[in-house]
Amino acid sequence: MGGFYFPNANPFAYTGGFGSYKAIRDYTFNATATGAYAIFTVTGDVIVRLIPVCTTAVVTVGNVGTISVGIAGNVAFLNPVIVGDLLAAREIWHDATPDSEIELLSTMKEVIITDGNDIQIDLLVAAFTSGVIRFYCIWTPLSADGSVIAT
């Protein structure tokens, strides 16, 4: 097991370099009210690449349920606001019009998150009936206490 060891990190294998750790969180849609829901708890300072993959098509009532992913104060920083019905099974959500099961990694944002700003999904207009998005969070600590854990 070469490289560094970060005792506060998720219990995934350390592979060295960026993206040394991975946290996974499934978010299941239902008739939830609007609001922000933490999907990853961030401690300290980290570099993050978030990869959302729709595992079960998202369905809304009247094609109006809108979602985004970001942090408090910047709710669409990681993934833009979209109507949930645009997410079919196996599509990768990286822009305002998800439409593919294959994407370049360069289309995924790689960001620095500091000071424990948790990653959240925001239901801006809630009218969801079903659907599941699997969020893969590939991350590397910057600070000694840097960590990302699925909530």
C-alpha cells in the first residue's frame, strides 16, 4: 500500500494520485417536498469530481420536478438545474441536457471544496414520483482532516 495514509478517509483502497478515494451515494426520489438534502458530508478541504449516473429513470408529475447539485449558497455549482424527467436509466448527468451513457471525463467538473461545505441535492420544484441517481464522488484530501463521506 504505497503513498500516503489518511486515517479520516473513507475505508476505500488508496491508489495514489488524484481520486485516491471514492464515496458512493444513491438518492431515491419520491414525493419529497422541496429543499436541500445532503448527499456527502465534507470535512476540511478536498478536491472532488462528482459523477452522477441515473440508475432508474426519474419521473415527475407534469414534467416539472427540477433538481440541481451543489453546496449551500451555490446550489447548482456541481450539476446544473434540470427537469428530472430528462434523466433516463444509465444516463450520465453532467450538463443541462443529459443524453448519453458515455461521456468524456473532461465534461465532469473537478472542484476544490473547503471548510466542510457539504455536497447537496436541491429539489427546486418537487413533483417527483420515482427514480434513482447514483452519485460517485471521487476525491482527494487537501488538508490533513480532508474527508468525504456519503450521508
